[in-house]
Amino acid sequence: MHVLITGANRGIGKALADRYASAGAKVTGTQRAAGGALHSLDVTDPAAITALAATLGDQTIDLLVCNAGVYADKGQSLDQGYPADMWADGFATNVTGVFLTVQAFLPHLRRAQAGKIAIISSQMASHTRAPGGSYIYRASKAAALNLGRNLATDLAPEGISVGIYHPGWVRTDMGGSTAEISVDDSATGLIARFAALCPATSGCFETWDGRVHPY
């Protein structure tokens, strides 16, 4: 089994990469910054994504986990915050980056007998959770959810399944120290969700612990 995980240098991405590697899977992990054991990949850079896809040649990818994401607008002021460049950066990573990554690695997924794509979104994407604030993050994760749903439709004839997931409110740099669950709990649940993903459930929006989340 070959798993490619973006944003695998810390938090949920690292935990997923470590779990899959320990289970004997081949793991290709990426990180935004250069250096280290992971592949350097900025998902906002189309040329970098294309270059990594070319590096993998004719390898098969069984599971692509689009995990790389940013949450820069936490605590921004409605009156004076949320500058335009923050919107551009947020959508470039959380939405466009997901699409370009999927697009670049489709040939590798097609070589698998039942390729899978997992998009890490958030419950903050749902219209049922609108407490205000975090406009860029909420809007971009909602767009990623929509992207995943439409990819599921287009890729269904090829047998490639697409799932969209809320990883939980996790104690990471992004989630904060007061979050509800540990990184290990999230990774354990997500791996179970990815394993269960199949053509019959493609297009699902689920929580890390297996609950169907409203859109």
C-alpha cells in the first residue's frame, strides 16, 4: 500500500504518516519547508506539485490524503481584519492546493485497483455551525468540502472514492491546547474512516469517529 500525505511534518499529518509507516505501508510525506526526510512541497506552487508527481514516475498511489492547510485568520477583527492577501493565501492552500494535488496524482491513483482520496476539511465547513468569525478558514473548508463532493461524482466511473473528513478538534498548533481530542485519537479514527471508504460511501462527509456530518 502506498500512501501520499501532504502536510506530514506535524500534527495530524505526521501522526497519520507514522501510523501507516509502522503498519508497513509505503509513505510519501510532504512538508512546505525544505529540508528533512520529507519531500518539500508547497501545494500553492503548481510547478512543485507537477515536479513531485514526475518524481514518483509510474508508481501507484492507493491513498492520497490532502491534509496540508492553513488557519491564519483566527482572532481577526470583523471591522479591520481579514485582509485580501490573507484570503488569497487561505484559498490557495486549502482549496486550490487540494485540487492541484488531486489533479497531479490522478494518474498514480488510477493505477490502483481502488484508489482513494481523503480530504481533511472541518466541521467549520458546515452550514450548521455558524457562530461567526474565522471567515477565511470556514469559507475555504466549505469550498474544500464542495470540491470533494464534486470530485466524488466525476471519479465514480473510474472506481476512485473520495471522502471528506472532520478530524476533530485536535490538540495541535492549529487546534490549541484546550482542544477536545489528542492527535493519536484523531489519527486512529481517520485511518479507520479511510479504510472504510469505498464507492458506496464516496462523497461522504464524516467525523473522525465515524459520524455522518451535515453539510
